[in-house]
Amino acid sequence: MSNQKLDQLRSQLDDVNLQLLNLINKRGDLVKGIGQIKEQQGTNRFDPVRERAMLDHISNHNQGPFEDSTVTHLFKEIFKAGLELQEDDHRKALLVSRKKKPEDTIVDIKGERVGEGDPSFIMGPCAVESYEQVSTVARAVKEQGLTLLRGGAFKPRTSPYDFQGLGLEGLKMLKQAADEQGLAVVSEIVNPADIEEALDYLDVIQIGARNMQNFELLKAAGSVNKPVLLKRGMSATISEFINAAEYIISRGNENIILCERGIRTYEKATRNTLDISSVPILKQETHLPVMVDVTHSTGRRDLLLPAAKAALAIGADGVMAEVHPDPAVALSDSAQQMDIPTFQSFMHELQGHRV
């Protein structure tokens, strides 16, 4: 008799479980609808005042056997799941999302097709210092069969007293050196007002880590017909990084390359901490090509090669690193730039990754 009663209670419990499941899913549908309306209105999905009111309403109607604190805990978990459901819907809507566009985006830079399979390499000095300097590096880059030359003309520095770059004149020097070797120019722009004038001198607009959330700059870069190399901010989450790219693509420019360049942690052995796991995450979450800047992530010349090998091994579409004819006299980041013999050895080690 007791076994029969136990079976009856268990059967009733199974029915209640299914009723709860149906109600939870029905609540999920309602939450998604609310989230879509809030998205259209531009309001925050999480409303703590509304949550507190719902919890109070539930507690006032609680007749046991669970304590109010237990019921509150259970419903907080349900509310949390509902908020995550709204956020998932928000992510699905992103134009950079893999769900929005399943196939890979390939960024064509004067014939160099970043993201098509073979790794790409962006090499050059931290800062443009003279025509002779960038010309020497450009020849070395060309000799290695590469096509993408980087160099900083506008330099946002931590200290206002550090070398700030040569500005437009530096960009002209970089363009001249690149044209002589048939290379494409990758250079950072820090001010939206400079983009229009700079378009004649560069092939890829780089947006640096310190400007990843300069939203006016992102929108300006998204409004022109030039590929954009977007670096991850030093304290940015992957979600924030992806949303920064969304600012660019939302203005019509889909030619975006994401660049992991290390994040700030408590570790002091390297300049930053290379978040190597971000590469496969970004490639799963977005359809954009992903590169790794091994120079700024490590800040150490002796770690550039192993970091580059790790980047390519984990699926990065390319590597960015800095090269200077004489790093000892460089006006910025002398400790992390390769000299030309080191660069040649670096590329020789990585040749196996190129077809």
C-alpha cells in the first residue's frame, strides 16, 4: 500500500514538474517579448526596482511550506535566467555575429586576403621616425614576401611628454616607402577629424587599444570604405570588444579585422597578458578575421616568436609585430621591437605556417 501511495505521489510530482517547465518556458517567452520592446526603446534590460517589486509580490503570496528566503532565492535564479535569455537575443541581433552571417568574412587589402586561410603578417616600426627608417623596414618586409606595412604616425601615449608621432607627415613618409615596395599601409588614427585627410595615405585604418571605445571614432571609421583593424582594449571584455566592432559594422563597413593585443592583469613578467583563448572565442562568436599583436601583448622581444607560434596554432588569421632598423635608438617601445636580422629569423621560423 505504501509503495502504491509513493508511486502516486511521484506521478503527481512528475506532472507538477512538467507544469513548472511549461510555466517557466511561458515566462521565458514573455521575458523575450519584454526584452525586444526594451531594445527598441533603448532602455536597460535589468530593472532592479521592478525585480524588487516582483519579489515582494511573490513573498506576500507565499503560503509555504518554503520559507520566504528560499522562495526569493529560487525566483532570483529564474529572473537571472530570463535576463540571460534577453542578452542572448541581443547578441543574436549583432551584425558581427556568426549567427547573423555563418560564413567567414575575408578582408581584401590590395590583394592580401586576410581570413581566407593563409596567415597574414603586419610588420613595421612602432612609430614613423624618418623616411630612411620606414624605407629600410619596408624593403625588409618586401624581401620576406609580405605585403602589409605598419607604422604609427599618430601615437596616443600614456605620458603627454612621450613622443606623439609625426602626424600626417609621418603618414606621407610611410605611404611613400610602402608604394616603392608595393606594400599596403596600416596605421592608427586617433581623431575622427583626421580620417578623411588620412584616407589618401593608408589602406587600413587601425584603431588602437586606448580608442577601442572611442565611439565617435568607431562610427567615423565605419562610415568610410577602408578596412579597419580594431584592437582590443587593455581592460575590455570580449563582449565589449565585439560590441566595439558592432559600432563599425553598423555604419556599413564590414571589412573589420579584430586584433587581440593582450589585456591588463596583475602579472608583471610581460607588458600585458596575452589572452590566447580569445582567438577561438572571437572566431566562434563572430565572422570576422582575428589577428594577434605579439609585440604589445608580451612587450618582450624574446617572447615574440613563441607567442606568434601559439597564435597561429590556435587559429589566428595572422600576426602583427614591430620591426625597427635599430631598436636601441627607437623613440618608442625600444625593448619590444625586432631588429631586421631578428625579424628575418622570426619569419623563417614561421614560414611553415604559410603556403
